[in-house]
Amino acid sequence: MSLLELKNVTLKFGGLTAVNDVSFAVEKGEVFALVGPNGAGKSTIFNMISRFYTPYSGDILFEGKSILNKATHEIAGLGIARTFQNIELFEQASVLQNMLVGRYTHRRSNFLTEMLFTPFVRREEFAHREAVERAIDFLDLQPYREKMIAGLPYGVRKVVEMGRALAIEPKLLLLDEPASGLSVEETQDVAFWIEDIKKIMGITVLMVEHDMNLVSAVSDRVLALADGKTLAVGSPSEVQNDPAVIEAYLGSDDHEEAA
Amino acid sequence: MDLLQLLISGLANGCVYGLIGLGFVLIYKATESVNFAQGDMMMLGAFITLGLTNQSYVGLPFWLAVILAIVIMGILGYLLEVVFIRPMFGQSQIAVVILTIAIGFVARFVAGLIWGHEPQSLENPFVGKDVGFGGLVLGLDEVVIIGTTLALTGGLYLFFAYTRIGLAMQAASQNQLAAYYMGIPVKRIHSLVWALAGALAAIAGVLFASKGAIDPSTGLLGIKAFAAAIIGGFGSLPGALLGGLVVGLIEPLSSRYVAAGVSQIMPYLMLLLVLILRPHGLLSQVKAKKV
Amino acid sequence: MRIVFKTSYDADIRLFKHGAQAFWYAVLLALAIAAPFLLGSFLTGEATNVLIWAICGMGLMLLVGQSGQASLGHAAFMAIGAYSCVLLQTLAGLPFLLAFPLAGVITGIVGAIFALPVTRLHGIYLAIATIAVSIMMEDIIVLSEPITGGVNGLFAPDIEIFGLNFNRYSNPSGLYWLVLAIAVLVALVYRNMQRSPLGRSFAAVRDSEISAQAMGINVARTKALAFGLSCAITGLGGALMGYFATIFNHETFNIVISINLLLMIVIGGLGTIHGAFLGAIVIGFLPQAIAFSRDAIGEWTGIGSIVVPGLESGIFALILIGFILLEPMGMYGRWVKIRTYFELFPFARRDMFRRQKTYLKTERIR
């Protein structure tokens, strides 16, 4: 059984078909990348998986069960975490607070016990904090723990968002352009982290990325999209050498600049 | 015939709400902030006219006083923007709401100092005169109010839809930073809009005062006008007028057909219903944010 | 500047950051408890009034500062608290000790029910909806005269707990201590809320609803919960205000009170418990300060006392304008700056508190 499976998913905005009959399956333990030019429907697929959009037709299965009957806020509880293309952090809170919000799905206390701050709530807080500290150590965020998001540089925000998603301790991690806007060094860090997330943490990764170097370096399989339709699926090199992909997406330009 | 009379007077009331609402919408459309002092600006406009024309004060001719009041309120609107609102540039809507509420308090206080807290009447040429429309007898004040409102709404609508500066105002509201990049002088445009809203408030004030007495707390009418503008659909000029008319009509009708005490509640009940069923008003302009 | 070496996660969770802070709050509490002995009965009454405003302010602060929803109609919920508490005592015959918390619960439930359809609204739309509630509440109170007493108002019985009478006039210190205890309890609950998942979910909804949903937070439920809790606290404050006024009607909780409550917490400093108390001190003592300075000026110039109607709200509004333009973080923000200046002396710099330049995007697309 695949961890995540999209079956003939189609989404229309008005007259525009953003995603057209796309099917693919993400296996447990792999890094799966979606590539394609802007407007190909990659982020739209992410938004359907996290239930911000509902497909016009088709089905989305997570661990064999359809998630289309779930509300947006129930997705994280299933074990699907995500980051956003345009960074959506809680600006008026510290890095630590942001990452602690990631623990929300593990909350076992309710608002009454929390207002009384019972010993149980305190123990839970310690547990949440330990989980968050693991993510902080993993991503080297120690210097920023107490800093407000509003004052942080772009690269750090990007990492914090990834840390917040990891704090959920998900089964599936959706990374929406994890390297966009990052320097070469920062992108290398991201590549290492994705490797470790897969190997050490055992989390399956589905990502959208334009940087073909990163995609080739970390992903096991790649799906190329154009105009909402599947062009090719396979290993990074297979997809890069696929005639249809070269024709429609990479064009005659240099590979790396194609996005 | 009695019902028709009731409807006309309701329409005239609604037009005054609509005119105040236009001021709200104007500022909102162009600057994305809400001026809660719009009602108090109307009150000031009315009092300035009253102070200039009434025999017990300066005693200028009525029309001269009206023009002067419009100019003074325009300048006041401009200055309010430059001194108080501009430092708030880019901050949240609610901060501006709170600031303008405070400005309204101050306006009420100043008006009380100058003109006192007793209700006063504006001496005007419309009072007590009637116009006949094929058997139907209407008060001249009501006819003037309805006519002026229609003309102003139409003019402003055309202004936003077709003039360069009107379009620039719309652009400035939708994304300040992008508007900057496009070379639109966002700040100057904001000041101009406030000046326009001030002038509009003066006209609304004169029209309101021509129907009855005013006192410094008249500005609280702004809350009802704001509710009306929201009912119509905030951000839409015809919506503001529509909302004003709806509220203007529902008040006399509900007190006549339901119960006298209910007419106070009706506009707000209506507002809540509209907000729940159509959260952004009858003529809605809101789209969902892209993730 | 004090540097705290954190040796456990508890350092970030416990109520006080370090011993000195705990000490100063203990001193403050001791002074507050001793106040009736130092102030005399008139000022003790005024201090009680300030504490009641602070409780109401904390209620609204939870909504505005924590969950980012503005309410310009909280006086309506003060009214619900006051009327239900008194009616539970007079009609249902409950003792104060039961009626008071029950009034809070009732107000909270009413608030949450009101919030469910309304919290989908943002910014000004929510603001006008709450204004509408406040205005309607005044009329509803007048219309339901058989229960509420209408324009004539309702007479609040004395507060009695275990035979002890807390009448405002016969036992001003007792009432003060009772209100102080409630204020401290509310502050404690507020603090607990801030440091638990509940407070974080409020902040998440405030800063990014999209992201909050992706983290598993039910936005509508969280907002309604914030509204309900806020209304419950404000309802408790309103009930105390009713007893403090001894007789109250729709005018006691009119729209101006709603607006004043919001302006008060802005002056005090949004998002902090301190802000609620500092703002309450301003709103509570401003009339006294004005009366005092009026008499002083009158004596000094020899013209006698000048009476200017509306002076209080005028000055209140001017103070508010000054704060919004010059110190948007309110009195508490100013205090933090002064404290940092002395802690770092002479190394504090103006830039440390520089605000980021922000640009507003339309709220019509969200």
C-alpha cells in the first residue's frame, strides 16, 4: 500500500483546468519530487492534499483511506505536515512558540486544565518542548530560539517553517519549494536535511522544487508536470532525459535555469 | 398617500446615511482604512455652516456659508490625514479605527466647547417649503437631499471608474507596495481622499441639519451610517447608498408595522443577518486569498 | 542587565523568570493588599473601580491582544454578566458564591454562540458586528422591562459570602479585597492560558489562519473559544461593576463603555496583562485627576471652578491619540523601554526598539 496516492485528480478554477487527471503514488520512505514550470499545478496539488482545495473529480488516499471527507485542520492529525511557498509563520511569536504550535496535534489537555495549568499540563509542556528541541538541534536553530519571527532573515524563516513541520512528527512531509530564495550554501544544508529526514527520521518527503540540482541530489523519483498534466514519472535522470519533458518543460535552455 | 409620504421621508433619511456612508467607503476604497470619525466630521460640517450662516453667529448668506464649510472641511480632512493618519501608514485597520474613534471624541468635545451642547437649528432656505409632484406634496428639504445624494453618488462612481486619479486611488488601496512601485504617489492620494471625504461630510452635515436640530453628539449617527454602508457592501459606492436607503426605509416601516421600540434595533439586526448570510455585504467585493 | 541561565525547560514555563521578579510581584501584591489601610475609604472605592475595569480589560485583552479579534461591543457582555448575576440571586435565590461564577459561564456561552457565525468576519466587519450587539443590547434591556427593570434599572443586593457582607459603603475594604482576589485569579488564569497550547493556538489564529489550519488548529472553534472565554471574564467584571454601582440600567453598559474599554487596553498596551491594569488606572483615576487639577487651577487663577462638559472624554481621547502615534505598544511598552534603558545603562540604543516598516495589503482579498 502506498503512503499517499492520487487517483485521476482534476481541479478546475472557473474555466481553467489547473490540474488535469493526475495520478501518482508516493511510497513509504522515499523522497518524491514534483517539477514543472510555473503554473503547472504543483502547488495546487499540495493545496489539495492539505485540503485547502477540493478536487473536482478523482480521489486522494492517505494510508489507503480517502482524505476528501476530512476538514483542512484534520490533515495534520493524520500525519501530513507541510511548508508554504511564501512562508506562513506566526509573525508576532518567537521561533520556539512557532515550533510549539507544531505540537498542537499532540495536545492531550483541554482548555480547562490548561487554564488551571495542572501538573499534567506542565508534564505535557515538557514533552512538547523536548520534541521541539530535537527539531531545533537537527536544524541548528539554537541561536534563534527566543527571536521574534518578524525580525528574522528569509533563510532562517524558511528553516523555522521546516522545523515547525517536523515538530508535528509527521509520516509525510510536504515541502513547497524548500530551496527557493536560498543561497547555494543554504540549499546544500537543505539537501542534507532532506536526506536525514528520510534516513534518520524515516519520514516520507513529497516536495515541489525548481532547483534541478537539489531534485537530482535528493529525490528517489520525480514527476514532471506541465499545464496540469503528467509528462513523465521516474528517476531524476530518466525524467530529465525524457523527450516530452525536454520538449515541454526544459526547452532548449540550460537545465538549471529552466524553471 | 400616507405610506408614500412615509417612504419619501425614509428615503431622505436614507440618503443622509448614504452620504455619510459614501465618506466611509471613499476612504476605505482608497486607503483601506476606516474613518470612524466620519459621523463627527459630518457634525462639524453642519456646525461650521450653522456658525457661519445663523444670525446669532456670523450671519453670512446661506450658500456662501455652505461653500466655505465645504472648503474648511476639505482642508480639515486633508490636515487630519497628514497629521494623524499618515504616521499610521501601513499599520493594521483596527489601529486606525481606534485612532479615528478618538479623533471623533475630540471633535465632539471641541464642538461642545464652541457651540455648546444644546440642540440648534440651521437657518436654511429649504425649511417649511413644499414642492408638488402631480398631487404629491413633498418637503423641499427632502427633494434637495435625494437629488444631491443621487448626483454625488453618480459623480463619485464615474470618478473612480474613469479618471486617472480615481483608478490610482483604487490601485493604492489594493496593494500599497505595488502601487508605490508603479509610481503612484500613495501618500498624496490618501491626503486627497481625506480632503474629499471631509468635503462630502460637510455636504451631508448641511443636508442633515436642514431637516432638524443638531448637537455635538449628532456624530454618533455615523455608527448607523457605517452599519448601513456595511449592509450595502463596504467598498462599493452604490452599495453605500443602497445600504443607507435600506436602513432609512426599514426604520419608519418597522416602527409603523411592528412596534415603536423595535425600530432602533432593526438596522442592527439587519446588519447582523447580512453579515452572517453574506459576510461582505449585499454588493460584495471580497475574494479568497491564494495560498 | 540580568542574565538568567536556564537549566531546565521549566525556566521558560514557570510564572516568574527569576527570583527578583517574583519578589517584586510579591511586593506589589502586598502593597495592593495593604492599600485600604493607606488610602481611606473614598480612594479604596476608586481603587475597587480600577480593579473592576482591569478585570473587564483582561477579558477584552484576551480577545484583541491574544486572538487578534477586535470587539467594540464588550459592554453588552458586561451587561449580560451583571443582569444574570443579579437575577440569579434575586429570582433564582442563589447565593452570590454560586451566582457569580454561573454568570461568567452564562456570559461565556452567550459569547461563544454569538461568535460562531460572526468570527468568520475579519477586522472592521467583526468590529461593526460587535457594535451592533452592544447597541441592540441597550434596546433589548429596555424592551424586556419585566425582568430587567427597563429604564428604571435593577437594584443589586449586597454581596454576602458565608455571612460576611461586602456592601460598598459599610465594608469598602472588604469589597476591595474581594475584587482584588478575583482580579489576581483572573490574571493567573490569563497567564496560564498564555503559556499553554491554548494561548499558542490563539496566537496562531491571530497571525496566520492558513498556517494554523495546516498545524491542525480548528480556526472557527478556536476563535469561538477565545470569544467565549473573553466574554466570560468580561461578564464577571460586568457583574462586579453592577454590584459596585448598586443600581444599574442599560445606560451603565452603553456603547460608549464598550468603546472606552477598547481604548483603555490600547492605552495600557495590547497583548499584556500589565496593559489591562495600567489602562484601568488611567480610566479610573482620570476623572479624579481632572477634578483635582480643575480645582487647583481655579484656586490659583482665582476664577473659581470652571465646568467644561465632555472634558473627560476629550482628554481621554487626546491621551489615546498621543499613545497610538508615539507609543503604539501603550504604557507597558513605554515601561519596558525605560526599564531596558536603566538595565543596560549606558548602552541602550534607540534602534533596539525600531519598528519594522510595514505595508498594508488589501483585506478584501484574504
